[in-house]
Amino acid sequence: MRKLKLVAVLALCFSMNSAFAAGGGAIVADPGAMTGKHFDAKGKYPSTYTIKLQEMARKSLPFADTTDFDEAKRGFIAAPPYKQIKAEAGNVAWDMGSYEFLLQGKTFDSIHPSLQRQAILNMAYGLYEVLPGKIYQVRGYDLANISFVKTDTGWIVFDPLTAKETAKAALDFINEKLGKRPVVAVVYSHSHGDHFGGVRGVADEADVKAGKIQIIAPVGFMEAAVAENVYAGNAMTRRMFFQYGVLLPRSPFGHVDQSIGKNTAAGNLGLIEPTKYITKAFEEMTIDGVRMEFQNTPGTEAPAEMNTYFPDMKAFWAAENITGTIHNIYTLRGALVRDALAWSKNINNALYRYGQDAEVMFASHSWPRFGNARIQDIMRTQRDTYAYLNNEVLHHANQGVTINEIQNVYKLPDSLKNKWSAHSYHGSEEHNSRAVINRYIGYWDGNPTTLTPLSPKESAPLYVEMMGGSAKIIAKGKQLYSQGKYLEGTEIVNKLVYAQPTNTAAKDLLADLFEQIGYQKESPSVRNSFLGAAYELRHGMPAGTPPKASGPDMIRGMPTELWLNSLAISMDSKKVAGKKSIINLNTPDNGEKFVVELSNSALTNIKGQQSPKPDLTITLNRADLNSVMGGTKTFDQLIQEGKAKFEGNRQAFDDLRSSLTVFTPTFELMPGTKSKVTPAPHGLDPLVVQESAELGQ
């Protein structure tokens, strides 16, 4: 989401080598999923070593504890008669039926048993009563849940999903089953797209402006919602092909779950600016007879996030801070590393402020928890898991364990390992432990060799030569595969693939190794990354078209300064070497002024200033600049219409514009996978805001 462009929508932009894709938009359910047939002719079934590991997990994990299943079923009212929801554009926005292979009662050796359990829990589909006569959820319509709190006259909607279409379908369904009620307020719990993008499916902006509907969000929401993934958005978009398994079919051998939900809907993502921001650490508010206290928790799962307590109902809304998984401290698509200690402390604050009295806890993902003892146990478990992660990793780091070793050293204590709510589905113990070290002391392990290393394509030929060539490496790699030593096999075969990216035998062998590792992983993000890489090694990455312009809601919400900063990133410094210019930018309708200066191959800007001797002054309303940022108009068109004015030497503008790069997510993640198909010319104005994939998880 993170757009900001959804991974699901992004998938539609690509003409793929296969008809299969996970991610919502380009959905084609795997016809072999129900019969256990592998979707890929090159794919391998679980090896004896993988099967043995899965059997060990089934014996060692607390499968006798079925409390989560009991709670996930509790309060079920009805399921809709449909499994698919169509987008306004005509594509399938949502398809719950594509995962029905999980409901056959089969044990799949190609799925970690713990992950299979989580994937089944996330198959909840329909309307649920959380608190009789007061709180309801529609689950299984998107990656997130949409929650409805009954007021004196209507609904307060908490987190209106990713897409307008799925949110509207959820509102229509609850109104059909419980009686039609107007939406009186919408609460965005935090700044990720799957928690606000469907707002136009439940609220009319005219009603918001007229004061009929309030929209409430934590302080910093708009900045975080728009900005979190703009600067590196293109790179994040490409990396999401692995984390979210965009090319993987929905299959026991492919995409089975996304840990906090099945997947992301592929519809229209929108944004209506909040009318009320929660600015204090704790802030009370009453809406249409419903009393709430909001708890700001910035810097946990999102830069701007808040929990909510309903004191008269003894109900606690945990946003995405406490769900059915330990979350990402580092998210594999790419994002700033989060603070595990702050996360733990915010849960602790909630535990002692609300957890002593709460009788129901519900959240924007997963299922509710019922009863005070149960709620306190879940809150303590997740509090302690985040605290242990932070403290134990730093304990090891202070004894010399490095970022390249910690993933093999860090282990949960048995007391946490035996609690389902301490399992890292969305995160993983491996990549979260490395993230903690990276947050505090960075990526360097202290060995000068790794401080300025050769690029893999430069170092790999040295290894291949020293190992005696490709034939010996492949032979050894096959031996390691046959012994179940898959990580060891990747260590040497990966070198060969980098040294010889056109070596199909090497790529196929590395894919086989990746596939078995993927089958064995509990975390869907890690599983998808290994299986996604295997797919691209076997079939190549998708050949595609560039992203389209960002949606109008996101453009309006984007600060001008953020747009100028993003232009500086897209500028090709080589094209402006030796050039200097100063541009004054004025947007009279909002009173903003900027100096944009090009010097020393760097583009800088400063807000609230004007140069006394600019090369060029550009004047236009921010409302008209939105059309440039959104790709519906160019500066020249606005000049012709009298909506923009250039005063001075236009060359300063032309030099800048001609130096800008239009980023497209068409670069390799694995060597030798780039499509031979020449992409069609993008035809985009380089001044257009370029999309990024914003799921924000």
C-alpha cells in the first residue's frame, strides 16, 4: 500500500510468464490445489528431510491448545453467498474461494504445520458478533478486518480495509443482516493502506465535509500514510514480489496465507483526510453515545498508530499492535526498522491501563480474545516476546555475536515457544533478530572484509574458480540437496548463479534448494520469499509496464516538500554535472513558497524561503500542481490554460525535467531472471508521483 500502490494492483501491471498470481488483482486459482498437484512443471514435492522436519513440528508444538479456533468461531452470524468481490474496473478484487484447499482437513507437508494452522484460522469469512449488541466484525474481506461499533443511531467503522469495493461489500452485508444504519464516524487505527484505503466504500466525502461523519486518526497519520514508502517505493514494490508471493499461485506449494490475513484486495484505494487527530498520549472522546479512550502508540507497528478502549463495554481495540502473530521489526519488502522495546512498553501500558478490566480484546487482524484472564495472558505474552527479542539480541551483541550470526543464535525460551501468540508468522525470529542489531549498531559485523565487500557478481567468479568450476559445484550442490542440507547448498550454488547467470542447471538447482527451505518456514513472508525466488529462477521475472499515477486522494495528501524530495531522488546526477540553477516555487492557494536549488549535482529545497535572484520563478496553485503530480496535466498545459506562470529562464526547469528518471520495478532480485522482452515505452511525465507498493506491514 505503501501510494501508493497495492501489491495486488501492481500485479495487474505485469504480463506474466504464468497465469498464476497471488495478490488479489491477477487472481487465478490453481486448479491442482485441491488435489495436491504442484502448479509448476519444474517444482519439487517435499523431500524426506522436509517431511521429517514437519513431523517433528507436529509433535513438538502445542496443537492440543485449540483456544484460538474456539475464539475465531465465536459470535459467527453469517457468511455471504459469494466468495468473490469484483472491483469497479472489472477485475476480481477479492477471492476467498481460491484458498479453499486449506479447508479439506488435509495435512500438507509442503506447509509448515504451524503456518498451516494459522492459514486455516485466517479462513474466517463473514459477519461476527464480538460483543453482543455492540461490536461486530466482518472478516475475510481483505487482509484486515473491518469492525463496526453500534452507536445510538449508527455505526462507528474501525479500519475500512484496503479497497473501496471490499469495504462497501462489508458495510452492505452487515446492514443486510442487522438492519441498515448510517456511518457516523470512521477511525483509522494507523497509517497503513489496508486500514484506511477503503474509506470511500463506507463514507461519502460530502458527508464528512458537512459534519455528518467524523474521521478520527492518530497524530501524524497523514504524513505517515503518504510518506512512509515514497522515497524507496519502487524498490519496495519490486521486493514485495517476494514477501507477498505476487507470482505464486494459491496452492499448498505456493501462496497459502499472509499471516495477518489471506491477502490484499485489488480495488480502489482512497483516502479522506481526518477531521479529528488524537494528539495526547491518552485522549477521551464520545461519539453518538459511545465513550472511547484512545492510546497513542507511535513507532510500534506504524509510525502513527493508536489503540482504543471502550470503558462502558470493557472492550479493548488493539489496532495492529496485538494480533495473532509477532509482527515485523524489519519487514522484508523494506521499511525503517521498528523498535521492539517501544512496542513492548506500549503493550505494557495498555495491559496496566486497560487489561485489568477488559473482557474482550479485538484488533484489525486475526480474531478476538475473550475473558480477562485470557486477555491478560495474550498481552503479557506479546509484551514479553517483543521485550525478550530486544533484550536477548542485545545481550548476545554485547558478547560479540554479529548481525551475520544472531539468526542462528537467537531462540525463544520454551515458556514462549509453547504459546501460539508468541509465534512469528508475520515476522520471523531470523529476520527480526537481525533487525534489532541493525537498529542499534548497524549492518557491519566488525570484520573489515565485510565493510566494503565486492559485489556478488564480482566475488562469485573467484569462488567458482577456486571450487573447480560449475560441474563440481552443481555436483556438490546436488549432493547437499540429497542430504537435506539446503542452506549449505545455497551457499555454494548461489555463487555459481551469480558467476554464471545464464546457467539454467545452476538456477534450477538453486530453485530446488530454495523451495525446500520455503516449505519448512513458519513465516509466510520468509516462505514466500524463498518460493518467489525459486519461481523467478525457473521462469524469469515478469516483463511489465511501469506503474501508473498515484490516486488523487494520495496526491492531495502529499506535502509539496515530499514531492520535491522525491524528485531529488529520481534526478540522474550525471545528467546535471556542472549545472547550477535556482527556482522559486510559489503556490498561492495554500501560501507555500520554496527555493529549489541545483548545485554540485544535488537538488535541494527549502520551505518558506524565496531567493532574491532566482533563475526562474514558477507560480501555480497547489490544486493545479496536483494534476501535474497525478499525471493528468503537464506544466505546459497549465501554462497554456493560464493556470501556471513561468518568469525567467525556463532552461532551469527543462534541465531538471530532462534529468529525472521514471523508476520501474523491472530490476532483477536474482541474477539471470530479467525478461528478454523489451518493456514498452513508459510515456510518463517524470514529474508525476511514482507509485510504490504500500501495505505497510
